[in-house]
Amino acid sequence: MMKINVDSDGFLVNSADWTEEVARVLAAREGIADLPEHRIDILKFMREYYLKHKFFPIVRYVCKNVHQPKNCVTEQFVDPVTAWKIAGLPNPGEEVIMFKGWEPLGY
């Protein structure tokens, strides 16, 4: 089994270590057993967006750009923070994690 270096919240310490295989291990840790191509597409877009803009993309923008329904992130990964984690992106911080279950944000 591969060794994956994560922080205390389960986020990849070095996002450059991310591969689809790493994503599958991270997904399994989050209780997501399968990462078919449409899920990988979401993760890859989130990574590309973050690397270009250095911030969390608007969830519906992600879905639009991967040609999936507007709630694709929550439908496929439960919440955006889980997708962010599986995408191997840096820990977004306590504020974002605290809000992930907050209904007014639409998660």
C-alpha cells in the first residue's frame, strides 16, 4: 500500500503528490468507494482552477465546466470540502471546514 502524507484533517500535505491513484485512496478514506471518470473530471477541474486562481472555485462553475448538472459536486462527493480534499488541494482552513454543513451555503 502506498504511503500518503496527510495533515491532521486528512488533506494531502504536498498537493504535487496527487495522482488519480492517490485520489482513489483519499476517496476511500472519505467513504467513497469509486471514482469513475465523471468524478475524476470534477477533481481535475478543481485542481486546475486552484492552481491558476489560488482559491476555491464556485461549485456551480465547476459543474458547468465539466458539463455536469449544477449540483454535481454535492451529488458526487457529499460536500465541496470532501471533493477539495480528494483533489489533493491544501487544507482550506477551519472557517471553510466549519461551514461545510451549513445549510444557507447550499452544501
